[in-house]
Amino acid sequence: MSTPRIAAQTLVAALLSGHRRSTPALRAGIAIACGYQVVALSIPIEESAGEATAARRLCRVRAALDTALGSRALSLLTTAGGTVLVPQGDSAGPEPADAFPMTPRALATLTEAAGVGLTAVALTGPTERIADLAARAHELVELVHDLGYPAGLYGIRDLAVEYQLSRPGPAREHLAGLLAPISGDPRLLDTMVTFLETGLDRMETARRLGMHPNSITHRLRRIHRLSGLDLGCPEGIARARAALLVRGLEAPARPVLSARPGPRS
């Protein structure tokens, strides 16, 4: 491994631990910016692929970083992913030269190099908050995986509801209990999930489930009667979506809306 790379990785490790100084990095002339875009990057690990394959994939991702994010981007990566820091200018000044923010297009460049779908969460803040931002970004990546959301680039605005619902408290307990009356009947849960995923289209729901539309209507009425969730009104729809998210967080194998939210495009 080259000396500049060692210095860069040492600097990232120092910043992630809350220190702003790194002697090897300073000797290598790496300037510390006033702020960074902190990117948590997840690289899928394929069970069928060996260590050599994973190592080659990592090398390709590292090589693509300069193209995608510029030469000033710093990274600390393993075959499973890691953290990338992209220097940002202050609010009154331009972005640093040779530093491009993580965007869907940039992630697409890295994804092409990796040959597998990559998941990233990007948060931006001052240098002194890097450790906290990185911890939050990696927590959000895990949340994306737990809910089975597609690979892509996410920010806090994409996952704000999911993140809040992942916190323990009375609201989450209440939402978790909403589906209890119908949890013993997978047919009702499947109907609810499909109905919401089709945009409340009874005909399409019936087609996907291989049923008559009237049967969908009967099931929706039964869901309302048992759980109190009225999928014919905005409040009931919002509560049902939230309850399904909590259900997915507590047991990832259980039904959760697959079409929400989706990565940035």
C-alpha cells in the first residue's frame, strides 16, 4: 500500500475518532476541510464469491473513487464497505477543487466498477461532527437493509420516518399493536400490503392476488373491522403504512412495503 493511501486512511481514522490531526496525513500535505460529506458505503458480500473476488471488487471501487468523487475524497474501506469523506466548502465559499459530492450518478460509477448494487447514505456537516455523522449514516444503511429497500443513494430526508419509527417509545408500541388483530391471517396482511403497493387500486390488487375485486372489498372491510385501520381514508392509510414499517423493523421477514421509499434518482 502506498504512503499517500496510508496517510489518507490514517486521517480518516483520526477524523472518525473525533481527532482533527494526523501526523502522517499532515506530512503528506493532506489539508483538512471545514466540513465533509460523510458517506456510509455498503458493498454486498456474495456467499458464492471467494476472498480473492471480494478483494478485486474492492480494488475496482477504490480505483473508481477518484473518477466519481475527485482526488480529494478520503476513504476507509473493506470488502464489505466503509466510510468515504468528501471535503466541502463553507457556506460562503465554493466547493474545494477536485472534490465532487456523492450523487446518484457518482454512485452509479462506483456500482459499475463493483459489478453489484451498492447502497450509500450521505450526510453533510462540519468536521467536528464527522464521528457522529458517520455513526448515523451507518445506522441508516443498516435500516435500509433491514427494511429490504433497494440499493442506491439515500439521505436523511429519504429515511426520516423510518428512522423515527425505529426508535423505541410509546408511538412505536402503539403502531406495533395495530396489526395484532390480523397478524394471524396472512391473507389479510397480503391484501393490505398489495393494496397499498398498487396505489389503492382494487382491480390491480385483485389481479395480483388472483381474486375477484369484490373479495378484495370484503377483506378490506374485515381489516377495518378487526384492526380499526380504514384503508379508504388518508389517516387509515398513513397509520397502516407506519404499522407495516414497524412490523418490518421488528421482524424483517414479515410484510413491509417494498415500493417505499426508493433511492434518489
